[in-house]
Amino acid sequence: MTAAREGTRRPTGRPPLTEERKAEIRLEIARAAVDLFVTQGVAATTGEQIGAAVGVSARTVWRYFPTKESCVRPLFSAGIDVIADCLRQWRPGEPLDRVIGREFAVEGNLAAVPDRSTVGALVRLTRTEPGLRAIWLQTYDEAEPAFARALAERAGLPADDLRPAIQAAMFNAALRAAVEYHAWHTTDAGPAPEATQAELMATLRSAMEVVAQGVA
């Protein structure tokens, strides 16, 4: 009788987190980290403070991220998949900034991208915080192969073809330069979100035009 009962005993404890929930927690930690970084600086921020802002322990923070600077990675990398999809759907003769603007206007895609003012504040911190700067640059380094694959698929070329690799490098550098330029020329007390979006797209458009012109 005891054996039968043991055989039907239900497992105890919390059910494992889904990948979707894990991604949500990572983003929550990232947002809390950048808020603390902006208000009190990176050096003064601890893992305990980041965890408390989210309602988790410091151990949970370190389970998701190896360092406090790396906590912001989800904010930097959000949108890479959306941009890669933009490159795949980019039709010949169509302005690339129009494709990007259209994709980010889709509700499901926009939900995956953090608030631009938050990212802007974070990008501005990369000017003075070497640890954050390293994460910022590493994110773009990891994004470049994804962009190259998208451009190769768009052109019907092999994934390891040199042309999409060079195009991806040019696009990646222009994208980073445009985002940095916009962030460094915008303050937290800047224009309304709609105006900020328009200014960012204008900066991206200018960057894409420079890429299209090439080096004279």
C-alpha cells in the first residue's frame, strides 16, 4: 500500500520556468540594472540592489549574468532578430530605413524592444564606463554574422560568401554609429517619444545614405 502511494506521489516544488519567463526575468533585471547605473553609477551598484529592484535574490541575478555590467546585455541585443528580418525582406530599390521603421511599428516586434529613452541613457553611459562599452561592442560583434546571413539569404548567396559579410560589416558599423550619435545628442529631458523616434529614424536614414554612397 505504501509503495503504491509512493508511486503516485506528485512532485513537489515549483515547476521549471519556461524559456519565455526566463527571457522576461532577464529583461527585468536589465531594466533594473540600467536604472541603478543611471541614478547612482555602475561602481556604486551591487547585485543585491539589482535583485531587490526586481524582487529576486542576488544569487538569481548571478545565475542569469556573470557580471553586473553584463546585466544590460538584453537591452543592447533586443531587436537584432527584428533587424535581421528587415534585411531579409529588404526589396531592391526600397529605402532600408522605411523597412526598419515598418517592422518596428508592428506591435509584436515593438514589444520586444526596450524603451528608447532607456537604451539612450545606457548608450550614453558607455562613453564613461569601460565595462558597459565592452558589452555594447560585443553585442554588435555578435550581431554581424546574423546580419550577414540575412543579407546572403536575401541575395540567394551562400552563407559564407564575402559580399554579404562585407555588406553586413558596413551596415553594422553604420547602425552602431547612428545609434551612438543619436544617444549622445539626446538628453533624458529631450523631445517626446514620437519626436525621438522620428529623430532616430532620420539619423538612421542619414547613416544608410552614407553607406550607399561608399568611400569616394
